[in-house]
Amino acid sequence: MGCPFFEPQRPLEPGDWTEYWTHRPRLPLGEAYSGICRAGDPHTPSKERQRELCNCGYARGRCENFPKSSAVDAVRFSVISNEPLRVIYILEKDYAPLEHGEFDPNGEPDSVLAHQARAFAQSYRKQRAAAAKAQAV
Ligand code: SF4
């Protein structure tokens, strides 16, 4: 689950700080992203924070930027259809679902949720293409 305040900007390439994960975790956005914290004044968190918290969520009490008043602890995405690609989001609080819905690509284009959903969809398509290519070999 990603942090609900993390706006992913670009996937990290091998050789970026992804090498810190010797056993790569299953990442909420499909792969590791660098990005911006939108809690308070927008800023770029440290690499360590992005790696440990922004990309992985549940930062309440572990990140001083995480707003105490936030109703949501983390965001999870899941695919419900491949053709066309349809994605649902699940907002979590205390490790339980709080709210869910289908991501509307025509909805609020600049919301953090929209940025995360697009990043998830992009990574999902990339991984499917890589799997199809590997099967064809
Ligand atoms: S810096 Fe903290 S509050 Fe901001 S996106 Fe990262 S984990 Fe969330």
C-alpha cells in the first residue's frame, strides 16, 4: 500500500536506490517510484523515506510529515479487467478497507490518487508486456 500523500513521478531504474531491496517486496504501485510528498508543502522526501514509507505506506507515526488528521493510512490498487484495463482503489485505515471504488481515468487528473492509479496502470502494462515477451521466447 502506498502512502496516500505520495505523488509518484517516475519509475526508478535498476541502479537507482532499488538496489537496497535485496529481496524486492511486492510494491503497491507495481514498481518503485520516486516522487513528491503532498502532505503540507510539496517536497521531495529523502530516498530512504521514499523507499521505506512513501512507496510502502502505513507511515502514520513513522513519518513526521504524515498528517495526524488523515482519515486514510494507505492506498492499494487492483486490476479488475485487462481489456480494457480497469483498476480499483482501496483506501485503508488500521489495516482494514475504508472505502473503495473504480478509478475513473477521466476524473480528477491531478489528484494524488489519480497519479498513483496511472503509475500502477503503467507498471502493470509494462509487467504484462515483459511477461508476454518472456513467454514468446
Ligand atoms: S514523506 Fe511521509 S507523508 Fe509524505 S508521502 Fe512520504 S510517507 Fe507520506
